Amino acid sequence: MTKEQLKYFGAGVLFLLLQIVLFRHLSIYQMQPDLVLIFLVWFMSKKDRTAALLMAGLLGFLQDFLLDLWGLHMFTKTLLVYLSHRFIPEDKKTPLLIGPVFLTVLLTALVHNIIFLGLNLFIQNYSAEVLFWRHLIGNGLYSAVIACCIQLFRTKR
């Protein structure tokens, strides 16, 4: 591994640990943002598809390991990166405005949650309809708002 790859992997693990340690306790009506997804959207805008697929697989495996959901996050995040990499705008010198960041993360989170909940239908973890819609739309909106907050602090004015 090169130093740059190790830096990106460390940032991804940091986002994963922040999600598990901190943001699980900052739920609103049992909705939680997916910081790993936000990191993967940012990573997809910087790197090619192969690097993004490997990062999604590694972070999804770690997330499954820590949350005891073997294979669900790994498959979902890898499939999401495979399907949506070409639609994520590339990182350019000029920072994106809040609107495109919100829309990109929201649409990516909705696709991610549809794949995740589709897999969960076979396991029947989220069988109640209220829980399904709360997880699908609520977590996507919460993730998009957190991504906008990160974008606000990230940009230099």
C-alpha cells in the first residue's frame, strides 16, 4: 500500500468509527446518517472505479464486522459504487455548492437504502412498513444534511 492509499483508508476507518461510536447516539426518531456512504461518495469523486470498489468492499466488510450484519453492507456498498460511479461528479478545483452536494448524497443514499432494504427483505429485519420508510427516506435525508454540513466546514471562503 502506498502512503496515499493508506491515508484514504485511514480516513474511511475514521468515518466508520465516528459513525459507530458517535452518530449511533445522535439519532433523530431512530434515523441515523451513514458516514461511510458520505465518505464513499467523496472517494468516488476523487478516484477511479477500481479503487472505489476496493474501498467500498473493505469499509463494508469492516462495518459488517462491527455491526454483526455479515455481508449486507459489503454487498450493498460495493454494488452501489459499481452502479453509481459514473454519475458522481468528479472533484474539480472549484468546490461544489450545497445544492448539488445535497442532491448527490440524497440520491446515492436512496439507492443505497433500496439495495440494503431489498436484501433485508430476504432476512426480514425491517418487515414493518413504518420502519421501512423511515430507514429509506429518513436515513437518506439525514445523511444528505450531514454531508452538507461537512461541505460547509470543508470549503474555504
